[in-house]
Amino acid sequence: MQIHIEASELPGRSCRPGTDFAGFDNIHVGVQRKDRPGELLGLHPGDAPSATWTLDCTATPTADGIEVAGPYIQNRLGGRFVYLSWGTVDESGVFTMFRRAKLMMADVDGSVLDAAARTGHLTARLRLTDAEGQPRCARVRPPDITWSATDGA
């Protein structure tokens, strides 16, 4: 199965200070590889018009539903999820993370996940700017994210 993440409304290349962090410049976002915070897939600048990622994974039927696994699917206590990592990129190209958004597989409706396992495509759509105009972080829950089974076209 493939997970397609379609992100819109990125917050910009700079973000002002927030209650839990200093402001940052030259921000980028990418998908973090499982257990490797320094390995990112598809780094996009924060001022891009949109960002997309395609993650190859497996979808295995279990007694509890579909179990999703793969190189970009985190598996921690509390469930399986995808990290979108926000960070700065310095002059030498080094990425330094400052916050992450968590896309939980448990938030995908069971019937949608079953259908996606059949079609081979699960699509997530979300805005990457939060209500304060900052990079979206923490657990992203519906209705801030929509999940659908798609045909991959």
C-alpha cells in the first residue's frame, strides 16, 4: 500500500516566536524515517505552495483491523503514526528539527483503512499552518486532517 500525504497552506519560510519556542528562519518540513530523526523524505521549504509525499508501506489484516508498517511508519506505545518534522536548514544544508506533527493511523476510520488496503492507496489531506499561523504540530486529528481510500490516480 502507499500513503499519499497532500499538504497545503504551508506557514512560510520564517515563523515568529511562539509560547513554546523561539522564532525560526529558513524552515522546512519532511517526513521522518522510523527511529531516525535525522533522515527525512522529501524536504520542502516552508513557503512552498504545497507539499506531497508518497510512503510505501504494508497493510496487514489482523484481528484488530489493518496494521500499517513501513520505513516511515513510527511504532510507539499508543500506536502507529507518521511524523512530519519541522526544522531549519543552515547554510551548509544541515536540518535541525524544532517541532513535529503526528499523523496517527488510529485516526483513520476502519472502513477507510480497509478500503485503502484493497485499493492500495490511502490519502491524507491537511493544512500545515495552525490557527496561530505557525507550523502545525502535535497530533493532527480530524477534521484538521482527512483520510480517504483512493485509486492512486
